[in-house]
Amino acid sequence: TRPTLVAAYDETQRNRKLTVVTVVEPPFVEMKIQPTSVHFTGFCMDLLDKLAGLLNIEFEVYNESEYGKLVDGQWTGAVGAVAYKRADMAVSGMIVTSSREQVVDFSHSYKDYKVAILIRRNTPVGILSFRFLEPLEMKVWLYIGMCTAVVGFTLFLITRFSPYAKVTHAGDTRSDYEKFTLFLITRFSPYAKVTHAGDTRSDYE
């Protein structure tokens, strides 16, 4: 991102007091409220003081709450103040956007800065056989194990007591009652949870 100046200044502004709008955003602009006045400091204000000396101009600064955006066809904030001539220029850590460039002129970028995220460096560790368990807490794995056992046992009971389980279907040599043992159904339950399908092996045949 590249903060810039937004200006409507030309040679006719010499020896005239300019109205400058800014937006408080440390360290570019900071506002210090005193009993009788409001004082602006920061990098942008130092730059503005330097420009005032070079161009022989005076200025007064006031604060807007935002840089500016287009709302119902009207610009708000500092961009709106310059675009609608409520201010002669804006000095702040403003970023150039294509939409803002359509209504105001930007100076060359005077500072580059980037936003970064800091994370802790990984500590080298050896190979852990149970690292696949780390994404979930231990109690979650316990709940999954309990649900697997309960579902498997419930299916086993349904098979034991269902009259339809003892029917031998065409082409089968064994009924579901004979094929679905407690071990087989208990194994079927986790397969169904992981793959969203039953066991694809031919153990049931």
C-alpha cells in the first residue's frame, strides 16, 4: 500500500491560507486535544510543514472520520472534502484506488508499507504415529468412538431381531442374519462415517 497526498494546489494558491483535511491514523496523523485547541502531529504533518515552508503557504487542518467512499453517488470523508472543494488538499495515509482517482488527483507515493502476519516458527519434532489425532481434541475422538460402538451395536441388535434379516435373497447362500456378525457391523460403522459409504470389501458375500 502506498500513502499519498491528495491536492488541488496550483501556483495561484501562493501566500493564501489553505484548508487541509486529514484523517487520524497513527503514525501518519495523530491528534492531540488541548484545552484551547486541537494539534495534529505525525509523519504527514511533518511533511505538510516542510511543504508549507517550500511553497510559502499557510494552512489550517481539520479532521474527517474516514478517507472517503462513494455512497449514493456522493463522495464522503476526505476525498469528498477535496472533490467538492470544502478543502484545498488532503494530507493523510490515504491509499490510491481507481475510483478515487476519478474525482481527485494524487501525488506520487511518499511511503511504502506492508501488512504482515507473524506466526511462531515450527519447532522440529520427530515422527509421531498419532499425529493424525491432533486436529481434534481427545474428547471429540472419545465421542466418535462411543458413537461408532453404539451405532454398530444398534445395527447388530436390529439384525438379530428383524424378521427380514433371516430371509435369504435370490442369489445369496446366506441371509443377512448369518452375514452381519457383531464384528462385521462394528467395522462397517467407521467405514460409513469416513467414506460416506459401506465397506467395499466382499466379506458379506
